[in-house]
Amino acid sequence: MLNHTSSNEPQHLVPHQNGSAPAPYVAADRPEEEEIALRDIFEILLKNKWLILTCFVLTLTGVALYTFTQAPEYEASSMLYINTQKSDPQLGQLLGLEMGKSNIANEIEILKSRTIAQRVADGIIDIQKAPGTDLLVSILKPNEKGEPPTPLVVANRLRARYVAISPVNRDVDLVNIVGTSTIPEEATLIANLYAEEFQAYNQALSRQRMRASREFLDEVTTNFKGNLEDAEGDLMKFLNDKQVVAPDEEARQLLTQVAQLQTMQYETQAQLGMAQVELKALQEQLDEITPGLAAKISAGDDQLIDQLAGQIANIEFQIQQKYAINPGLRENPTQDRDLARLLQQKQTYEARRDEVVEQFVENAASMAFLVGTAPGQATTNKLAGVQELQRQIMEKTILANSLEARQGVIQNNLRQYESQLRQIPNQEIVLNRLNRDLKTRETIYLTLIEKLQEARIAEQSELGYVEIIDQAVVPETPVRPRVPLNLLLGAVLGLFFGVGLAFVRNALDNKVRKPEDLRKHGFSVLGVVPDMERIIRSDFEGRERVTIDDHTYSTTLMSLLNPLSPISEGYRRLRTNVQYSRPDKALQTIMFTSSSPGEGKTVTSMNTALTMAQSGLRTLYLDADLRRPTGHRMMGVQREPGLVELLFESYTLGFERFATDIEDFYVIPAGSSVPNPSEVLGSQKMKDLLHQFRQEFDIIIIDTPPVLVVTDALLLAGQADATALVCSANETPWQAVERSTEALRDVGAKTIGVVLNRFDAKAAYGGYGYGYGYGYGYGYGYGDGYYGERPVSNAQS
């Protein structure tokens, strides 16, 4: 004879210590957390579908309300082209000075600065209204006191939420300026003002640098003009007074060489002055960002660079002497071996100087970056701008040092020539010196005049290196709120919250809701009885009792009143499982109990007893719940006489007086109340009475109190052939089932399994019954019109 439990279910039956019966237990090696299968996830979602739907609707509604109550925002964008190739001032090129290129990251940070924002704020305050409308721009909204905002407040508002500045991408020098406002014309105004003000600022800044250079040239030219006039006057006075003739050839050559050296000296002085002006401007700009950093860089000049610069200057002087003696060597220097050697040496020293300069610039930039910048002090773009300024300062410093070295070489050679001139007769020396000074000053003056005119032209034509590519136009459609996107996000968030709450609820749920819950915790499922509320409402209009042939029965006796219902089929399946639960022994005495009151043990035990009687077995239902008996009310019989009377009187008269109208079915109620139910049920008389019952009946169903409430069931468990534990779906915690089975096992009870009562397949599986739902809602019509085997017409309320 086979066990009714399916082969694919875990067998949690172990022999009791006396070897007489198997009993279910909680597996010690059962994992605390089971892996959630796809079907389990589907069941959790279906079971909590209303919770998920509620979260979905509430979240979507909240997002929709927020979206549709927000004022629409418009964006207008202008585009700038920052041509860094034009960032070299023209004046630097005029005087042979190379300027560092501007970094686009610096320009973006300038665009984001408070300086530009205040310039734009001033423009907005002057305009007041959005172009083409009578609407006051929203950024000029008064404060709580009704006072108009100051330019600084307007600038802060602009930087906070009204404008966004970003490069188009890394590969181009284009910058987008996006203005944002609830008024489309205001967004356009902000974007265009930003572009125009930055262009004007850039132009003014470029002209400011050019102006400083032009003013320096203007001052130098004025000074040379006075010197030239003095030289002319001195020469004319000397000629008139001394009547000196022209000097000889040797003196003339010396004068020519001295004049060339003085020309070189003046040009070097001009270039040095320009380099120092540019260096000072760069240092001031760096000190505004990081005070004291420029001084640290200047203090790190490399002596090797200065030595190389001096050597190069000395070689250049020798080369110029060669050219002065033989001007034709400029076109063909290979004719003179010494000149070729000097040119080669110059090239070698310049290459070495460039190498050392590059290394020194990189080291100095790294040192300055580490010393002058603290973590979190500036953004990445600002740091890149600081490093670029450091590099430019180093290049200007090295250039200035090289010019100073060249000037030193020229001065040394001038002193030598002047010493030679002193050997010429005095009047000739004076005349030569006066001619030399006049010629030199004329040359320098003409050169400065030319450069000054070019500088003036360059200053006036300097337009900066920022061009407006696209002007902002008035947008037609708002960019925010993004209704489809917001609603989609709301829907996704609603589903996310709903599903999350569903899984949290499932994780915190400790109630037994379906057979799988019992199996997961190591319990054998003896039977599953569907919830009978719906069929009672449909078949009995919700009444608790019905009268049939002048006899009143509880409507929960489905095995009697509607034997064709799926509930009755559940009890018959339970009967079969009970009969075949122990293949080693035929069961005669079966005890039903539960963990707590109200779990349906009496209804389950009474219906199981009825199905036993319907199968032809002489069956006794014994109500051993002496504390809260209800079995007699279900069958419509008197509570007395009952079990208590049988224990305290002779039962030689037999048990026929406990027979019912149902064939082979006997009911012994609890009887009168006693003060000590535990002692009564654990007495020897109870054991003797049970022995007598075994002689008279085929099956004895004992209804006992809950295990975790009183000890009555534990006292009777040892006298029963098998014990079934009843739990109520959606009400009984699995921990209570676990404690109950442990308590029964401790007293040697032969527990054969757990009966899941009031099971609602649709609620447990989210509307889908799977295997357990087959037939639960199917077949109700088969029993319509029948209560047992009696027509409905014979049933009375």
C-alpha cells in the first residue's frame, strides 16, 4: 500500500523512538532563505496586484499633478565661436614677441563668472520688459518686501537657474549659451545678452592689452624724438664752432659698427620693455586667481637657461660683425668658414636652450600647480587655465632673461669700440660720436614711428577672438515639463514602489497561505480544504444552519449538505490521505487539533468523520474539547449526555443512543462542564473508554483543544493512532505550526501531517488556482438543489 504523498514532495517522516509510527518534523538542514523561483515571483505579483496597482495609481497621479501644475519653461540658445588662433595680440608680433594662446576652458569659466552675469544683469534692468511684449521679465521679480532686486541679486539668479553654458563638444571651439525662462522672449533676451556682453568684454580686454603696449611705444617714441633733436643740435653746433672735416676711414668703420650696435641695443631695449609689460600683465592675471603664485614661479629661474642665452647672444653679436664687414655673407654664409661655424654653434645652443626651456616650463608648471592649488579650490577647467597662465609666464620670463643677456653682450662690445674711438684725435672723436649718435637715433626713431603707427592700427582693428555664430530666436514650444517623459517615469516609479512593497510585504508575511508555504518549512501536507464562505452564501444565503426533515445542521457540514461540492471533494481527499498515511498500520483512532482557537479543527474533524461514514465505515465523532465544545451545535444535538457522563457512569447500555440520522455515523458530544478537563482526559477511565470505542467502531475521530493553548490534546495524543494538525490559511503563522508539531513530537504523538483549512486558491495565487484551484470553483452547479441526497424542497431554514 503506497503513501498518498506525491513522490516529488520531501518526505519529512522519521520513525518515533518506539518504532511504531512516523511523524513529521521540521528539517534541521532546511535553508533559512529559499531561492525565489520565477513562478513564486509571479505569484507574489498576482497576490499583491491591488497593492501594486494602488502604488502605481498614486505615484502616477502625484507625478501628473506635479507635471501639469508646473509653469512651462522655454529655452533659447545662442552660439559663440572662440577662435583661439586669433588670441595672439598683433602688437606682440610687431615687436617679435610671441604670446601664449587662450584656453577655451578659461573662456567658458569667464562666461560663467559673476563679472559677465552682472554686465547682463545691468542690461536686463535697463530693458525691464521682454522684447515684443508688455511683460516684466520674471528675473526682476521683487522680493518679499516688494523691493526690486539689485544687480548683484539678478546676477546670482542668472547663474543659479536662468542660464547654462557648455561647449558643443571637445573637438570644436564652439560654446552654447542656453537661456531659460517661463517667458519665451525673456529666454531669448538672456541668451543674446550673454553672447553680446561676452563679445564686448572680450573685445575690451583684448584692446586693453593692446593699449598698454601702444602707450609704451608712444612713450618710447616721444623720448627718442627728443633725443634725436638734441643729437642734431649738438652736431650742428660742433660743426659751426670747430669747422672739423670728415673723419678718416678707420674712424668711419668704427662709427659704423658702434651705430649698428646701438641700433641693436635700442631694439633689444624695446623688445625687453614689451616683454616686461606682457609679463607683468600675466602675473597680475595669475595673482587674481592664486595670490603669490607668480612670485614663486619667478623665483625658480634656471641658471643653465641664462648661460645658454648669454652664449647665444655672444654668437649672434659675432655673426652681426661678420655681416657688417661683408654684407654679401647674408645670402651665402658658406663662403666664410668662421661664419658657418658660428651659425652651427648658434643652432646647437638654441636647440639645447629650447630643450631645457621646455623641461623647465613643465617642472615649474607642475610645482606651481601643487603649491598653489588646494583640493576642491577650483574646478578642472579653472586648474587648466591656471596651468596655461603658468606656462605663459615662464615663457615670458625666459624671453626677458634672453633679451637681458643680449643687451649685456651688446653693452660689452660697445665699451670695447668706444675704447678704440678714444685713440682717434679728440675733434675727430667728438665729430664721429656726434654723427654716430645722430645716425643711430634717426634709425631707431624711424623704426619706432613705424611700429607705433602699426600699433595704433592694430589697437583700433582689434575685435577680440569671440564671434557670435547664432543669435537666439524666440522658442515656440516649452522644454519643461516633459509630460510624456514625466508620466513614463511616474509609471515606472509607481510600478517599482508597488513591486518593492509587494516583496517587502511577502518577506514580512509569516502566515501560512498556500500548501507550498508548509512544504517550504518542512511540513507534510495531509489535505487542503477550500474556503466555504462563498458556497454558503450562494447555496444557503449565508445562513449558519439549515433544517432538514426537522433536524438542524450547521451549513459548514458540506460533506453532508452538498457532497458534490469541491469542498466535499477536499474532505474526501483528506479521508483518503489519512487512511493511507501509514502503510505499516491501519488507523482507527485519529485525533484532530490545531495551534490556536478558530482555525477550523471542529469543522474539519466533523466533515472528515462524515466522509468516513459515507464510505461505509462505522464512525464515531468524539468531542474531547471539554473547554469550548461546538461539535454538538453543528449536528444539532444536545451537549449532555456526552463524554463526561460516559466517564462517570456505566456505559453498559451501549452507544446507540449517540447514533445520528446518518447511517454509520455516531456523535458523542463533550457533555457537562468539569473544573479539571486535563485530569479527566488523562485519566485511566479515558483510556478504558477509548479501548471500548475501538471495540465498537471502525473509525474514531477525536476533536481536541488547541495544542498551544492547553495541554489537553497532548494528553490524548499518545492514545491516538495518528494526529492531524489543522491550520487556517491566511491566519495561522508558520511558527505556530512549527511549535505545535514540536510539542506533539515531544509527547510521542504520531503526527501524520497538516491540514490547510479555508484555502482560497484565487487569493493565494493572485487569481490563478494552478493545481489546487482545479475544481474549487468548478462543479458548484452539480450540487445545486441537493443537500446530501435529499431534495432542496425538503430543506427548511
